Amino acid sequence: MLGQMQDQPLLISSMLEHAERYHPDVDIVSHTVEGTVHRTNWRDLGARSRRLAAWLVRNGVGQGSMVGTLAWNTHRHLELYFAVMGLGAVLHTINPRLSPEHLSFIINDAEDSMLFYDANFAPLVAQLKDGLPTVQRFCALNADDYESILAATPEDPLFRWPKFDERSASSLCYTSGTTGNPKGVLYSHRSTVLHSMMVGMPDLMNASANSSLLLVVPLFHVNAWGLPYVAAMTGAKLVLPGPHLDGNSIYQMMKNERVTFAAGVPTVWQMLFQHIDAKGLDPRADLCLRTAVAGGSAAPRAMIERFDREFGAFLLHAWGMTEMSPLGVVCQLLPKHANLPAEQRYDIQMKQGRAVYGVQLRIVDEDGAILPHDGVARGRLMVSGPWIVDRYFKGAGGDILDADGFFDTGDVATIDADGYLTLVDRSKDVIKSGGEWISSIDLENTAVSHPGIALAAVIGVAHAKWQERPLMLCVKKPGASVTREDMLAFLSSRVAKWWLPDEVLFVDTLPMTATGKIYKLGLRQQYKDALLSA
Amino acid sequence: MLGQMQDQPLLISSMLEHAERYHPDVDIVSHTVEGTVHRTNWRDLGARSRRLAAWLVRNGVGQGSMVGTLAWNTHRHLELYFAVMGLGAVLHTINPRLSPEHLSFIINDAEDSMLFYDANFAPLVAQLKDGLPTVQRFCALNADDYESILAATPEDPLFRWPKFDERSASSLCYTSGTTGNPKGVLYSHRSTVLHSMMVGMPDLMNASANSSLLLVVPLFHVNAWGLPYVAAMTGAKLVLPGPHLDGNSIYQMMKNERVTFAAGVPTVWQMLFQHIDAKGLDPRADLCLRTAVAGGSAAPRAMIERFDREFGAFLLHAWGMTEMSPLGVVCQLLPKHANLPAEQRYDIQMKQGRAVYGVQLRIVDEDGAILPHDGVARGRLMVSGPWIVDRYFKGAGGDILDADGFFDTGDVATIDADGYLTLVDRSKDVIKSGGEWISSIDLENTAVSHPGIALAAVIGVAHAKWQERPLMLCVKKPGASVTREDMLAFLSSRVAKWWLPDEVLFVDTLPMTATGKIYKLGLRQQYKDALLSA
């Protein structure tokens, strides 16, 4: 028997309509590419989004059309979000830091019919242009181009956002593609609305009409973790930094816009700290930041501590993936942690966190058997839920779910009795030694805690007896003198004996990927026979 | 083009599974019918719900089966929630305060196949039993009956909650039916999950793992406003008062269980105040209540003020209907209200509130034209959204949506420029005088502010020239001496001149409905010719 409630699709346009009606005067502040500070609100942003949508329709954009953006966080990019998705077209947000080869690949793979770009990407677009046959229109997000379009498109009082199936595609993001070509993840209106509803919850991002949200996380990075939608839903103020991610700009925005909540990658917070140190600033006096979310990679303990002590702010670890919309877990403390000493609280904050309602997590062994939540068992992390990928765009990579419908994250993790997830390693980087798993990340972190080591990479290398054994590659700090024996002695008091690398080699540099990670695939190929021949 | 995210139904069982996995040790405290305090948690409640479900299946309950409850707020009633709905059967929660005639009607209309009842309703059940042909099994929620069933049903390790269409029916509530027979509202898993996700948000009920929720609102009253689900989703502690709604019991629970949030009708808060006065208690010292939600009817200004001054708690007005799952609007303050003097804050808190994301509201005139949000225009309040009724159970009342898919709430309201809704009157009670609307409620509230008036009712009565004019019926306080002329003089300085009743009559009593409201339908029939003959 079916219930008898109204059958209304969950559409992204409903969030904009809610914002226009209930939060019309709430600030949306952009630091533009041109270097100005631009202030608007949901009333105007809604009206401009409708005008943009009308222009898009007149220029052939409709349900299922693909529209690309190469753009920073500004109100114009936000207008594209709502205009394109509101029509039922698909917004393909592109990471401008990808290589030109990858950029061409994904724009062609997506078959974008239009490309909107911030003016400072004009040289990049000029370079790519001839290789993008599907793109019929290039539009710069500046006064000449984008604003002329809007100026020439008056508001149509009869314009209404169309209604359609909530499973319709809304946006497209590509994974970074460290191995092979990037793969697209095609979000739906349903997955986006459900994800946004959870992201706002008190134990997640805790967004309300009293929040001022600084989105350092780019609008091209997995829908800025859903935060633009959360702002529309809740009436939180939005602060968009454009391309200005340096410590001084971020600090000034936090101060001037009374930011309570900021989301970004740890690197950005590190730049903020450097600026504070250089200028001798007092964040606790200047700012009212309560929460800094760190995602994308793990925040170091010192960062957690510094936000606590110097800002009076909580560093909230969040973990997810492009394939997860992105949110999977967040690391809030539990009531039982309230009276812990700070050091022990930081221990907990170091973990990735606990699952958000809607996301199911499990860790499994190599045979797919489910492992216990005991904080010890390490297994491949599998995820499932209504905002998790079913298959990649155009079926790239084939079937990606297991028999239970779970997606393999490619990570190895533990889950403790309280449900806190801790990432151990990428599963392709973990070293499988005689049936046991050794974390390359743990070994690398230990190695770089040596005062003479600047950088370290640990890879699994084929071994006659143990299947794989760890090989460590180290880059010394300038002027440091460290030997193989020094390193082994240093490590042996810090890791389990069977984790000790079979070999430590010193190199001048390590190869890096476009996203700043060590290119381990290359290292594994280069050193594949290093232990067999020994 | 469809998105490519996992197609997973939103099912109520997923909230219980989340609670078992991530909040296993969180307290669920019940004050039982037997007078004891019972403590359990999600681990045990989940296990018992599965055992109960297994027993239900063995006894013929499956998808679409109807299971009735006549029960207070206890862990056992909560187990029935999750066991019955988790199976895809429908939980029909029955208001035991209805008349025996209405109880028989709705149990027969729902075709309940089982009826679970708290032991103190045994005499009522005995009285009704012979007139309930569809009910094949009656089960008392006590040690002999309910606990014996569970004791005889061991946990089946292979038991899994079934997966089915999220639009499947989950629970059934009947409207109070002041006119004609009660009508059923059949909620779905989808509507319930979406509603619960919004209810937890910071600007709504703000539920987190740090909350302790006291559910004075009954589990038979529109799913206790979704709060049991919110607790499962967020890990908030649940405090269930059983039948103990007196001031002393509520105060003790608030104190002993460190309640931060309590939801109920204003009558309950009035009883709490009386207890505090009688005992000379100090709520600010004893309690840690932060929010008291008042729903069901409007809270008086004095109540808002008293929660603020004496408890340091915010009285949060919430308004909705059985037909709305129930939540439509909540009355949070906006950031711009933060520095208002208390008296002006109370003015805002008196309103019903602003729409929750997901609920669309409009006010329309008698021709269906949409009226402005100016705080002045009064119109019929129409609502739409994914947790709002599409049609009544078994089609009772026929088509109930307008051409745009909006449901007529039967209320007359204003909406101001900030989006705050204020209810003016029930549309059937509003007096239509020469094309203008006069609020019967406003006139009644003014009348009872006269020191000699205990109770007042105002009805619209047919009038030759003006279509309708107000007639006022007053019950004097014992010993008071008030004349018709006194009342008219009193009113004339307080309401618009054209609102003044054409007649004021004094009566000894006013007829009341089962739910404690003045029976205006009866009064209108009785006095229908009162002004025509004048």
C-alpha cells in the first residue's frame, strides 16, 4: 500500500526559491577575480539566475545539456549553479588546476556545449579552444561578456523553473585521475537535495540563519561540499573568496564578514597560519570563527591544536570523495568526550569521523568478509547510500559496486567501537606482507618526523617470501646527514619490527602528481625489482 | 538524462539501523504506565524491535497490514513504531482521548488487524472489543502479554529489514474530526524520512548527540512531530513520560534527565508552571532546558516570557497539522532580532513562524488569487510539499488539492515581509462582513481580557445587509456583573469599529468538543437567525 502524501520531486530550484522567499536580504559576498568586493543577496541572485536561465534556454540549453565552468567561487559561478541545474541541464564544474591534456579530455568526454570561464583563465581557454569541438559558445564571466548577456535579458515575470524527475542529472565532477583518465560522477537533484539536508544538521556543518560561511573549498570541488545549497536552505550568509586564497585575504574575509564557519583543505589553513605568524595577529581577538572544516586530506594534530588554542575554534575533520557527493563521515566529539583533557580530545579529532545518517560504511577483508568495528581490524572501506555513485559517467570503469551494492573507496581503514573511522592508507599503496597489511602512510609520517628528512615515500615491492615488503625512499633536508642505518634505528623504536623497511634509499627528489601527491605508481614501476635482486 | 547515483529507498528502518550502529548506548528513558522508570538504549531497542517484527511476521503481519496502538509514550510504543513500519506494515496510532464512537469508527475504517494497548486502557478496549470485527489480536503492553511475546521470540541473526518502495505507507493518523467523521492521513516512508531530516536542523529542533529530548507530545499525535526519528538519526537522548503529564512528573524528568529540549502543547506547560508556583521551585537552578516547543495551539505571551525569564529557555512556536506530518512553520528569531528588547522579541515569538524548507505556503483570497506577504492581507492558508497530504485515507472527502496542488489548511492567516505566518482564524469561523474578514479569535481574546469574562465565543451570523455580522456569547466569571453595554464599550476602544459585535449575549455555559475547543458549528446553528430577526 502506498502512502498518500504529495508526490513532489526534490529539485535544486526549490532551494533557490526558498532562499528568495525566506532569506531575500541575506548577504552573498564575493571577492571577485577583478579584485573588488561584490555584495548581493538571494533576492538579486535569484532574479539574475532566472534571467541567465532564460538566456540559456534561448541559446539551446535544455534538460540534459552540458554546461562547463572554469571558475572560482563568486556570485556569478553561483548563478550558473542555480540557472543551469534549475533548468534540468547539467553543470560540469571543472578544476582549472588539471593539466591541459586532462582539461581537454574531460570537456570532450562531458561534451560540454558551453563553457563559462573566469577572465584570468582566458589564456588557458585560448590554448584549449581548438581542441574542444563540442563547445559552441565560450563566455567569459566578466562585464563585457557575462554581464552583457544578463543586461540584454530582462526578467520574464512568467518564467518558472521546470519540474522533472528528481533523479535527473544536475552536475558533473571528474575524479582527479591519478591512474588513467579522469572519470565523471553525475549527481542527481535527488542526491544533491538529500545530501544538502544532512550537511546542515547540528552535528555536521550546523548551518543556520546565524551562520556566516566562508567557502574556501572551490565550487568546482564536488559542489563545494554542498554548502551553497545549505546556505540557500538555511539563510546562512555566504562568503566567496574568488581566487584569493592567500592567508591575508582569508584572514581579512574572516574578520570583515564575521565568519563563523570556514571550509577548506588543510593547505589553506596552513597558509593562514603562516600569515598570522608573519604579522603577529591575534585570531581570538579579531575573529569569531567557531568551526574550521578540513577535508580533502587529513589535518595534522598541530592544526587541530592551533585552531583550538589560538582561535577558540573546533577543527572538524570531514571525509568523503567525489564519488560520495562528497560527505561520508565527520568527526564531532561525543557527549562522553566533553570533559577530556585537550590532548585526548585532539586524539579523537585526528580521526576521520563517524558516518553521517544516510551513508553506510563497512570494512572488508580481501575475501569481502565484513570486519568488526574494534579499532584494530584494517579493511577495504566500502560505502553505500542515496548520494553515493552507482556508476561513472558513460559507464567508465564498468560495474563498480559489489554484490551488496557497495562502492569500494580504494581506502584501507579501521572503525572503532564508537564508530570513528580512521583511514590507514590507499588500498593500492598498502603493503601486503605475508597476509598482514602495512600502512605506507604511517611509515612515511614516522620517517618525516626525523629531523633530517624532508620527504619520504614508502612502496610495496615484490618479495620472494613475503609477497611484498616495504621499500622507503627519503629526501634529506638541505645539509642533513642521515644514513640508511640511522633511519632503520630511528624507525625501529617507533614502529612494529615487521614493519621495518627492507631497504631505505636516499633520492634527490620524488615524482609528484598534478594534485601534489607523490606519484607512487611510477615509483612502484621504477623499483619493482629492487628487493628481488637483493 | 538521469544522474548516476545509487537508487536507495528512504526507509524508516535505516534510521533505526543508524541508531543501533552509531548511538547504541544512548539512553531511552521511559516513565512507564506501571509507574517505574525504565532505561534502555538503541542497541536493545533495535534488538527488541527485530524480535517483535519476527513475531509480527509469524502472525500474519506484512506489507500493508494495519496495526493499531492505544498507548502512551514508552519504549514499548517506540518498538512498535520501528517493528511495524520497518516491515512495511502501517502503524495506526490512535488518540485514546477520542470518544468511544470515534475510536470504533477509526479502528474499523483503518481495518486494524491487531491492536496493542497500554494496560490502563483495558476497560476501554473491553468496551470496544465486540464492535471491532477486523481486529484479530488484542495485545496489552505489559509483562503478561507483550513481554511474553518477546520472551518467546529469540533474536534471529538472519533477520533483515525488508527493502521496498519508499512511497509505501508507514503510519496512519486520523484528524480530530470536529465536523463529521475523522479522516485518516497515510504517511509514507519517504515523507517521514524527509520530514525528520528537516526537523533536526539547527533552526528547527536543533537535535544533536548533545540533546536530551522530552517528548510530552504523544506518540499518537502525528508521529510525535517526528522526534523519535530525529533522535534515532542524531543520537539525541529520548525521555518518554508515559501517561505522567502532570507538572510534578514533567519537572522531575526535566531535572533528572538533564532535558535540553521539550515538546508539547501549551496546556502541559501551563500545568508545569502551576506546579512550580505551588512548590516555589527555581527552574533556572534545577534545569538545563534550552528550548520548549509549543505546538497544537498558540502559546500565550505570558508563557513565552516566563520560559525566557524563569528558565532561560526559548519558547519555540511550531505550527503544522496532521495533514502536514506535521511541521509547516517554526518561529525562530532572525539575526536582526538579536538585540531587540525582550518585549519586542516576545512580539515576534507570538507569531506561528517561518516556513521550513520543503513546505510551500501561500495565502489566497476567496477567488484563489495569491495575496502579498505584507503582514496585512488575510487569506486562506494553502500548503504544498513532499510531506503534505495528497488525499485522505480511502479517498475520504474526495479531491482535496487545488489546481496547483495546494492543500487548503482551513486556516486564515497573514504572512509578513520577513515570512512570519500569523494565524488569524479558522476559515470556517472567520466572519465575512461586506467582503472584509473579521477574526473571531481576535474578538474572543479581547473579550476574555475583560476582568469579568471567563469565556467568550464569537460567531458569524447571517445579516441582511452585510452577509454576516459578529455575534458574541460570553460566560461571566462567578459573581461578576457585566452588561451588554459594558462589553461594547470595553471592545470599542480595543478593536476596529466595524468589528464590534452586533449583539452580545450572556450564557451560563458554552458547548465544547472532545478536544476542548468551543463547538462553534453548534452555536452557528443555534443562533443562525439571531440577527435576521433583530
